[in-house]
Amino acid sequence: MTTPALLIGLGAAVLLLLAGYLAGLWRGSRERTRLRGVAEQQAAILQHWKQRNTGALDDDGTLKSTIEQVLAPLVERERLSLDLARVGIAGERRDLSPLLEQVARVGNFGSVLLSNEDGLVVASAGTAPDFDAMAAATVRLTGVADQFAARRGGAMAVVIRDAADSTTLCRLFTTHGQKMALTAISNDTRLTAVALDPALTKIETALAAPVQVEG
């Protein structure tokens, strides 16, 4: 083989090698571009899920707060019921005022009044300016309530929320043939119609106890 032929063959081999190298570089560049695109896509997906999960956590927190607000009256009612059920009595009718003082303290009531159907004060506790006037108003209030509920067995409780954002609860009950009213005033607007029910048993027991005669 002559020298020109060797040179041509060597040049062709070099060109083939160079072409293969360039082709490899092109394929490598294309693959790197593809992988870069995949990585960017995965990063975008990951960021999307992070934002979505963060939003979900925020929603869960809001939902939890909403649930707590909805359940708060129920939780408070159960707490009040348990506390009032633990109120103690000495077994003497003359201890009704101390009993109402316990009810006022446990229930965080500003005033508590026990009155009869004649509008007379049986016992009281708290800071009401005039329990006699409160007892008289209770008779009028319960009378109107009974008229509204006459066809449904009569009224059992009346709840009033006034402009001062106070709540007045009047719980009606009958013991030993006598109609009574247990009235409480509170600043808690979550007070329900059955809030005083746990205290009724203790009051009825105290009312049934004999009156001790001095001397």
C-alpha cells in the first residue's frame, strides 16, 4: 500500500472516531437535557405537594378550631353538671342559703334565687340588688311561659339574654305539690336550659328535710 493510500485510510479512521465522539457528545447533551427536565418536573411536583400539604394542615387547624368552638358549650355543660352534682348539703332546710351559695360559686353565677309560686323568696345567694323584686318578676315570667307551653305540658325552663349580655335562667320544678323556681344570672352566654338540673336534687332534698325548731 502506497503512502497516499495509508494517509487516506488513517484520515478516514480519524474522521470516523471524531464522528463517533461528536455523536456521543450530542447524545450525552440530549440525555442531560432530558434528565434536567425530569428533575425540574419532579421538583415542581414536590413543591406542589408541599404547598398542598401545608394548606391541608392549615385547613385541619381551622377545622379543629371550629370543632372546639362548636363543642365548647357541650363541654361547659358537662363540667357544670358534674360540679353542681357534687354540691353538698347538711340535710337541714335552714341550710338552703349556704346551698345556693355553693351553687353560685360552682356555677359562677352572679345571683341565685329560689322562690315559690307566690313570688316569695325561699333562699338566695349572690349580688342581686333586690331579690324580692326578682322573685316577683319570676312569677310573671313563669306565668307567661306556662301560657306558651300549656298545650305541651307546661314550661320547664326559661332562658333570657339581655342587652347587657347577661343570661338569666329560670328552672321550674314541683316538689311535694308546690311549684318552685330556681333562677340564676350569669355572664356566660353559653348557659343552657338544663344547666341547673343537677342542683335540683340537692335542693329538693333540702326542702324535704324537717325544719328544726329552736328551743
